[in-house]
Amino acid sequence: MATEDRSFVNAGPREDRWFARSRHLWLVVLLTLPAMLPLFAPGYFLKAHDAPHSIFFLIEFDSAFRAGALWPVWAPDQAVGFGYPTFLLYAPLAYFIGEAFHLLGLGFAAAIKATWALGFLLGGVGFYRLARRWFSPAASLVASLAFTYAPYHLLQIYVRSALAEFMALAWLPWAVLALLALWEDPRPRRAALAGLALAALALLHTVSTLLFAPLVGGMLVALAAREVLVGRRGGQGVRWPAFGWTFAALVLAFLLASIFLVPMLLERGYVAQWQWVKETYDYRLHFVYPAQFLDPGWGYGYSVAGIDDGMSFQLGLLPLLLAALGGAAALRRGEVPAAPRWLALFLLLTTVLALFMMTPAAAGMWDVLPLVDLIQFPWRLLAVSAFALALLAPFGVASLAGGQDAGDEEGGRPWAWVIAIVIVLVSLPFVSPEIVPLRPQDELPVSIIEFELTYSDMRGMTRWAERPPLNEDSPLIGQYLAGQPLQRAAILSGDGEILAQEAGARSVVARVRAPGPVELLFYTYYFPGWRAAVDGRPVEIQPSGPNGLIMLRLPPGEHDVRLTFGATPPRTIGAILSGVGVLGVVALLVGDRRRRITRPGVNLR
């Protein structure tokens, strides 16, 4: 197995040795820059599918965060201003990253661009480091670029503008790398790092977690099976600590991610989920036909039923050829150059299964598997095939090099250099989104209203709503468009008046005067977590009308009414479990360091 330092120990002065070890990593960064060039241009690719979401989700996240929600759930301006529990269902870690850039002074669009750029670098460097576990620096450079310039990877950003999915795919190599490091050297520190890496993956994108779980689980099963077989054949026994610490990392990952996973699993029934899995989101309409995997065309349209899609589902000819060469070598020989045969065979099987599951032939399996309707688009499995094909590419480099061991420091050259440049050059036509100037309102909550006025089917509903909200249901629309302060409270019935009111991201306060009993309506969806107090005393709220808005009853007199959004038992339990997970990480890191300090002869560098 290749190690990063093995052939440069005596390379000369320390600075020279560092440069020799790092030059390919710098090449990864340098050759990734062409893929990022549109991010440095003025404006934004707002015509990409989810591009408005990528900005206004951060606007909503920032509103809630600045209002005191350290883990935001409620997006106050969606659903024509009624609000929506966006971050209950939509894993928010990518927007924590965007918020960090925004708090550093970047505008919302610039902060999202910075997040995209970070995703490019994370993915490229992470995949290089993953490949270096088995391959030479040059072959690992090819693997990294095959990943960065995979057609679906570029489609995620410049056609779909799916920020959270893009970030999850960028983080996948780091999660796999952490698991492999733990398996090979099972100890507390590595278990803590693997738990953190897997939790981050779960917190980046909910659907990607469903897609990547079989990949990560399959790799663990392959490692476990190999461990048992090799241990028995070699008479050395099974390394049970590898199993134990890996299980501990999985438990730790669940605990760390519980702040999102527990309320998502227990409260998602309060949202009208059928909106996002039926009609245009029905997976039955979005299978890929085999010819489309090889179609070199590119487009900026949408996925539709049949074969006339407006977007590309190609695998990329060069990664496919490299994978085919490496796969053929794995099937033909007892061992393949550079890495264990099991890895090549596992990646081949992963690719074949992913491609099959995207085709209409797999429709019967989609119909019976649980939760797959949440994936919406079978072609999302292109993320899995892109990962597998990129990691197969160095096997192809070794095959082109005449069987030369691509695990050697010089292995795979000069083929690797040529292939790396070709990958970048042939991919440049895919790095050309349509960039439009940003208007001031594109970075304000009114952009959400404008989007929903154009795409009325994108207005979310809760369980208490009888139908999607209509324009006439919400007087807030006119207030947003006119730039006026939002008036979220109104007298629904009875004789009374609202003397003053103020609306925030997580609260509404109103002073009401009424000579008789009145019903007070808030233009906010009824949802668990909302609670009201009248003159400081809690009162009952209930859903009202066809939209399921919040309503409460007031007695005669003048009253101060406060509506606030807070925690629920599932959210509290999730936060506590995540706190336990954080304590577990700290305990493992501190305990491991103390153990290493007390052991004689241990080098802590």
C-alpha cells in the first residue's frame, strides 16, 4: 500500500522534501481552478434549476440564526410568507458554512459562491488523499480530476445548482478516508474522527445520506469479509478491535447527527410530504435510458419522462474508458497493479448496480424499497457512479502504463500527466453556466415571494393545510413586494383592533384592544414549536382555515400577545443526544492522547 512519505525521506532539505510530497496536491488545487472560474465572475447563474434556492435558503437561515436559533428549523418567508420548517427536512450544514462566510462580511450570493468554491477544493483534495492510500501521486491526481470534472459533479453546480448535494459529494471521500483509517488502525482518536466525518455527511444532505449509505456500508462489509478471510487463512485471527471501534464510530455519528435526524424522523409527518414525491417529483418519471449514459450532449433543461431530457446524464467517456481498462485488468488477473483486487471488484460492482438502479429495468425494486420515493430522481445515483468511476481511473492508468505498479511513487507517468490535462480540457465546455447580473432584491426575502409567484407548485404545506396557499390567501405578498413591514397579525372575528405589531423570524408581538371576545389570526402556519402567551400567560393556539394558520382567542380588554417559535420534545431529545455525542468525541480524543503520552516511546507528532 502506498504511503505519502515513503520515497522522500532522504530527498534533501526539509523544505524540498515537503515540496516533493506536496507538489501533486498543489497540482490538484491548480487544475481544479478552471472548474471554479464561473464563481469568480460578477453575477450568479440564477437560471440554473435550484439557483434561487441556494441563495434564499441562506437568507432564511441567516434570519433565523440572527434571531437566536443556533440550530435553525423555521424559514419565516417561504410559503407566501406563512413560513415553512425547511431545515427540519433539509439538512442544514451547507448553510452553516454559507452563514460563516456571510458573517465574515460577504453578501448572500458571494457567501454561496465561496461555499461552492470550498466544496470544489474539499472534494478534489479529499479524493486525492483517498486515492493516495493505494496509488502513486500522479495516478491519484488523475483520480482527483476524474472526480472533480465528472459530468454529474459539474451538472450539480452549473445546471442544477444543488448546493447541499454538491457539498455532500465533496465530503464523501473524507468520510470514506476516515473509515478506512479507523479500520486499518482502530483506536479511540480515529473512531472520534470517523464519527465526526460520518455525522457531517448526514448533516449535509438528507437524500445523499440515503444514496451513500449503501456505498459506505458495502465497503465496510467488503472490509469485514476480507478481514475474516485473511485472518483465518493467515492464522492470525480476526482483528476484533477494528469491528468494535467501527461500530463505536457509527453510533457516535448517529448521536452527533441526532440534532437533525431525531426531529426529522419524528416530525416529518407534520409536513405535506406528498408534494415533494408526486407529480413532477415522482421517481417513475425520471429513470435513465442506457443510451443516455453515453450521450455526449449537454443541456441546461430539466429531467422529463422519457428520453428527451433537457439535461445530461452522461458518465464521461474518459473516466469510463479508464474504469473499463482497470476493471478488465482486475477481472483478468489474480492481482491488479497498485491496489488490492477486492477494491477494483467492489468499485466495478458498485458502478454496475448504480447504473442498473437508474434504468427503467429497476422500477420494480424502487416500488418495494422503503424511503426511495424521497430520492425523487433515480439519476441522483450518478453521484455514486461518479465516485466509483473516479476511484477506478488509476487502475486504468496502471493498465496503460503496461502494468507498471501505479502504487510506486513514479508509477503511471507519463500517462497520468497526459490524462490529467485531457480531463480538464474536454470538460471545459461543461463549465459555462449562464451568468446573469444580481439585482438588490435577489438577496432579500422578497426574492422568495417572486420565486413562488412564478412557481406556485413550490409553495410548501403543513399537515393542517387543506391545499397549497393561493395568492389571495396571503396579504403578506403585497407587503413583501412593496417593501413594507410585515403585518402578520389580524383580527379574524369579533370587534377589536391591533394597536401595534412587529414580526421577526421567530416571533410576532402584537398589542390588541377589544371591547369583546375576538379571534386573533397570525399569517403563520400552525406547526409544533409555535406557542403563544397573552399578557405573559401561555394560551392555546390552534390551526384555522384552509391554510392551517395559527389562531387564538382573546377575552375583552387590552392585551399584549407574543407568538414565539421554540423547541419541541423531539428537537430537545435530538439536541441532548448530539451533546452526548460531542462529549463522546472529546472523551475519545482526550483519552487517546493520554494513553499515547503514558505509553513509552510514543511519538506524538
